Amino acid sequence: MKKLLLQFAVAAVTGLMACAALADIQQIPFTVKTVSGSGCPGASTGYAKMTNSAGSIWITPPTNTTSGTFTDASGFGGSYVSVVNVTRKSDSVTWCETNSVTFPATNSTSYQLVVYVKNTPPPPTNGQPMTLQITWQ
């Protein structure tokens, strides 16, 4: 009976660890740059890009990742509007939504994660930190 309970406990902990999400939150300075365009993300007044530990814009998810959720968690109020954009390096497929987007992901390729600001600043001001979060599931 003790062996069976121990096996159940190990299986439960292993299952919980397999379902755990890994998140990375970065404070990235906003860069003012007016860009015209249509579609998504369309015209914008600036952006912030997440980077990996080596400073590259291409981020590789952890092993066993099946999806990612990229969110602008900056919390600016008022007229602030952002669009999050994810580009997969292997084939340039993109996912684009207001504030947050969930996309299929694997660690066999890398992803570029950019938040575009739609409103005329402020907020944010040039160089002001934006809070960007990627959660890998």
C-alpha cells in the first residue's frame, strides 16, 4: 500500500510539473518610431521588443513547450492601446492581437515578440519601461 501511494504521489507531482507554465517578464524601454501600415499590427507610434539572455530578438521556448502567450502587461491607462505581435522564425508565420495573443509553439524554432503602441504617446514616453510577458505552456 505504501509503495502504491508513493507511486501515485510521484505521478501527481510529475504531472503537475509537466503542466506548469514558465513565464519571463521583462521591462523593455519604449522606442518612439512612427510607422504606417495596414493589417495587423498596422500603423504604430512606437514599439518594444523582448530579447533573450544574449540580447537577440529571437527567443527559443523551453523543451516540451506546446504554446505561448505573449502579453503587454504595462498597465498604462487612458487612451493607451497596444498590439502584440509574434513572428515564428522558421516560416515567418505571425500572430497578432490587441494586448495579448496565444500561439502554438515548440522549442525547434525561435520567435520574435514585439509590442506596437497604437496611440500617440504619452503614454508611454520615449525610453519609458514597458512590461512585456511571455508565458510558455
